[in-house]
Amino acid sequence: MYGLARPFLFGLDAERAHALGLASIELAYRSGINPLLARKVEPLPASVFGLNFPNPVGLAAGMDKNGAHIDALLALGFGFVEVGTVTPRPQPGNPKPRMFRLAQHKAVINRLGFNNEGVDVMVRNVGRARRKQGLLGINIGKNKDTSNEHAVSDYLYCLERVYPLADYITVNISSPNTAGLRELQEEQSLRRLVGTLREAQEALGAQHGKRVPMLVKIAPDLTDEDIEAIARVLCDLSVDGVIATNTTVSRMGVQSHRLADEAGGLSGAPLMGQSTLVLRKLRTRLPDHIPIIGVGGILSGADAVAKMSAGASLVQSYTGLVFRGPELVHECVEAIRRRRDHSSSSAVPI
């Protein structure tokens, strides 16, 4: 069904198509015709961060910024859906147009800028969701007009508000579309920010009687020294996990495209190699008890398997859904299932 709708959607402005696509998924879910959008995904349980996922394939943050379509998106077969990025106060994001398709490269450039209705709206939306299948991650950030010196206050506010509702929480310090945000990945800044949030996480766990895992999402545009420093901080502070990676400011592979000079983060197929390289390097520098979610450039089952082979415990897609539609979810789960079955059959009994 998506194959029929895609030419129409691709004829629209990318952000308008995004909104219409979400509305269509919601309508299909509410009317009970969502099986026409995606094949049923059979369970492939994965235990990560102390959570039990129905399958290891998730939807990355950015698709549903306000948590308004959680049930409809989970019904596509995802093992988990991550909503956000959400900020303490509503903000409109950057001026339009701010999302661009590079169709021949299976890529998107966006400079949305954390456009969202604020954490209070998110909390209400999540509270209304039935969440009968799959787990929920909530991605938190800071408002554009909050300085980096005061960023921790924004993250703490969001952390406290979403903590009772989330299965896990992601700290987004890696979007290229909020000026200066990536500076929070610098070692000392990262140590101060994550250290404060870790203390709050433990206090909230005691308060609510449950411990919600907290992950950190990093950029793909990192040197080996950056990766080494980030790994050192995350290990020292015993974070629950990492998401590798966000979008890239590089234009490698799309330099000749007429839209290549548009500002923003590039996602999709051209990101696959760099994001997987960062994932692999990070995996070698982190202890086994800190899992990684691999995201960036997954447009096929083979791509999902490549992320797992590089050290991911779970994977996420977003731009792949734009180009492939919901069928991608089933394809990725089945490819990972075949990999798991092959690994089990190849194991030498002791």
C-alpha cells in the first residue's frame, strides 16, 4: 500500500508529506486497516537495558516529536518507538522550508530545530496512549534560547516530567540543528551534564519505585579522540546505554546534489558507513554492560544486520521508513532473526 502512496507523498513538500504520512498511519490504525500497511511481525525477543523488547527494531526519534501517534506507530511492528525530541517549553523550530529529500541518494536533510509543543503536551499525549505492544523511549533536549551553561536545567526538567511514563529516556546532545548543542559532547561538559542527570535518575528511581534506563545519543561527526573521551565519561558515570548516531553535517556522497548546500543534518543511506564506523569504534571502547542502539542509514535488512555485527544490541530507523515504508520493519526483524538462528546453529557445543 505504501508503494501506491509514495509517488503522491514524494510530490509534496517533505515536511507536509511527513505530517500527512503520520496522519494516514493514525487513520489506518484507528480504522483497523493497518494490516494493509505492514505485514505482521513475529516476536523476536531481545533483553537490553534490563528491558524486554518484543523485537530489536525500533523507530528513531524525530518522526513523532510530540508523542501523538505512539500506538499507531507501534502497530507497524516496531519493538519500540522513541518519541521527541521534546523540550521544556514549546518552540516552533527553524524557519521553513527546513526538510529536503534527496531521493536519488535515499537521503534527507533536515534543520527542523527541535520543533515541538513542549514537555507538558508530550506528557498528556503519552498518558493517553494504550501502549499494548512494544516499548516507549522519550528523547529529551534543551530549548534553543537556553544557553549551554544552563542546559542542565532544561534536561532535568524534562527528565523529571517524563520519568514516570518512559520505558527509557534518551539525552539528545547531538542534533546539529540547535546552535552549540554538540559542544555538550566535549568531555568536561559531558561529564558535568550526564553526571548531574545520573544523580537525578537515581533519585527519581527511588521516588517512583522503578529505575528507568537513561541513554545518551551521540553524533557521527566525531574524531577517534572524541569517541575515546565520550566512552571514558559514559563508562565512568555508568550510563545505561548509547545511541549511535544522530544525523551528520558531512555531505560525503551527495556533494553533487543541488540541495547538498542546504544547512542541517543529513540522514539516510549516505550516513550508513560513517554511523556504523562510529558504532564499531565505540563498541570497542565501552564495556559489554553498556549496550548501543545502532541508527543511521538503515534501508534494508542487510543494513540492520550490519549494525548488529558492528556491536549494536538494538537498531532504529527513520529515514528508511520514508523511502521503504513499513515493510522495512518486517524485513529488518527477519534478517536479524536469520542472523541469530545462524549464530545459534554455528555454535560449537561444549
